[in-house]
Amino acid sequence: MEKRKPNHVTLEKNFLGKPPRIKSKFIFDYLIAKQNKDNTWPIKKLKIKD
């Protein structure tokens, strides 16, 4: 499987009319909350590879 590279996002006033909607938030180093279509925020645990 090919590794995906991050996409560059330009957050300039001229490029975007308004800020992008935030759909996920880091709560802790390995916990993330992701917004669903019904506006709930389930918490997911990330698998950390050492």
C-alpha cells in the first residue's frame, strides 16, 4: 500500500472566503473526536506504532 502524503492547504483570506469547518479534534496524544453527520462527537483511540 502506498503511503499518502499530506495535502497543502492555503488559509489566506483571498483564497478562502471563510475558515474551513473543523470535523475532528485531538483530545489527547492518542484520542481524537470526529464529528458525525448528526453533530455527535464520538471519541476514537488511535493505534500508535512504536
